[in-house]
Amino acid sequence: MTLHRRDVVKKLLEDRKELLVVAGLGSTAWDITAAGDSPLNFPMWGAMGQAAMMGLGLALAQPQRRVLVITGDGEMLMGLGSLATIGVQQPANLGIVVIDNERYGETGMQATHTARGVDLAGVAKACGLNVCPWEKMRDAAGPAFAVAKVAAEKIPLVLPPREGALLKARFRRALLGPAADSI
Amino acid sequence: MWPDEIHRELAAAKVRLVGYVPDAGHKRLIELCQADKSMRAVVLSTEEEGIGLAAGAWLGGERSVLLMQSSGVGNVVNVLGMVKECRFPLVTLVTMRGEEGEFNPWQVPMGQAMRAALEAMGTVVQRPASPEDIAPTVNAALRLAYDSYASVAVLIPQRIIGIKSFQEQAAQ
């Protein structure tokens, strides 16, 4: 059965409660926004390759909260080394889901390495992450990792706020309360 | 010793995460941070990861510092764009290569270009002139970053680090 990216992300974020979410630049940032914008979303508009590391920093700073990174195959490929770094740290509260359409979706749908058989879950497993089905990603023991293979489709953009300082400040206030401004 | 003084400044400023790519010049400071139970030292596979780590930690309310060698600056340039656009506080402590007394010619291009690269991306660069000036500079950098949401790099001059040959570096 072919999966559609917006359905997968909507399911991942259903009834999200305290979940903290980082999305890699491009399609996954639009996906989390289509599922419902939230101050506890950090959709990235740049810094390609750093979504998983943003998730690690957040997970180490907030060990009591579940952190979910939702990113694309192209973005994850640019930060493969971060899987080794996360494997060393073993954050129990971090999950990473790659929404893998085997394409660079924002630049003309060119094939990524995963279209030629490169196995991101295999890399994650070799780095010591807990590879599991994407449906289990909300509560699988971290560091958890899943790949959801999805259709390569062009779908309408659903854009989050663009200003980085705003995205940062709204996230910190929602998470930390008024203390966010005086830490 | 200046690494011990830097460590005291980091602890006093409640730095909880220390991202690092090892450098001989940072050897002592890395060991001090690893031994400090109030800190978590995170070894990185490339310096770029340290920017994501620091930004994520700040989203979660924790202070961090990033340790690297000057060659690592070249690896973080694009990602510093996020630091500027989001006004993430960032403190980077850079041990210098490719300047006074360098013994590896491949270190010289990045060592000479890194200050301009950092400044072009909006990072404030501070270079203490003597060992005694390092701790006060780090103290000021921490305040500039965390009180004023700035990206600040402190460059530790190669002359202060004092390693003069491959043999001496390998013997560390």
C-alpha cells in the first residue's frame, strides 16, 4: 500500500499532547504545519542536515519530554554523521522519522541516494539507534529511528511562519513559560 | 592554567552541554568537562553538528558551548545562517592553527580565512592576547551570548597553545 506523506505525519502528530517537534527544511516542515501549526513545532527553513542534531540538543535539555524529529531523506543524508553522534549519546526520549520519498522535493524531484538502495535504517541500526516501524515512533525506546517510504508526489505547500527569531521565541515560551525570557 | 580557568567560567555560567570536535589545544578543557558531573560532553563527528546541538539545547532552555579547532570553522559557515536568523546564543571556543608558528601548511588557508568567515556570518570574534586574558574574555563572551543573544567566538592564539611540531602534538 502506498503511503502519503501528509497522512503519515498527521498520524504521527495525532493527539500530540506534550510532544516537542523539530522538522527538517522543505516538505517535512510543510507536513507538520499541514497537521496543525503549534508553538511546540520548530520547522526549519535552512541549516540542512541539522534537524536530528537539533532534536538531540532538545532531548538532552528536556529529558522528561518526548522529542520527535520529522525530516526528509535528502536532509537526513546531509547529516548522516549525526546518527553516529546520537548513537553515542543514547537519548531515551528522542525519535527520528525520515519521510522518504526518494526525492529532493523542493528542487525538482531529483532522485536521492535512497532511490538507489542506500538504506538509512541500516545506517541508523549500525550507529546504535533503535530502528522500529514509524507507527511506534511516539513511544518506542529512544534513540528510536524509522523510515516511512512515501509516494513521490507534489502537493500544496502549507507554510509555517518564516521568521527564525519568532519560531525560536514562541517555542521557548510555550515550553519554558515566562522563565524563557530570563534564563 | 587557562583551560582550568575556562572550565571554571563555563561551570559558573551554568553551561550544561559541551559539544566538541577534539583538538590538541582543547585536550585539557575537554577532559575537565568530561569529568564535571554538571556538564555533558558530546563528541561530534563534524563541527556543524555542534551548531544544531547548541540551538536545540537553547530551545530546551539549556546553555552550551562549542569547542573546535580553526579548521572546523569552515564546516559551520552555512549553519551559522540559522544562528543569525533565529538569534540563537552561541559561544564557540576556537583553538587556532595556521597562524603563528604553524607546522602543517594545509592548516594555513582556513586558519587565515576563519576570522573573516565568522564575521561575514555575523559572529562576534574576540581574541585574547595573553593567557591571563583568556578567562575574562570567555566570561564576557558568555554574557554577550546569553544576555544579548549573540554568536561569539573566542580565538585562542596558536602562540599561547604553544605546540610547535607534529612530534610534540603526538606526544600530548
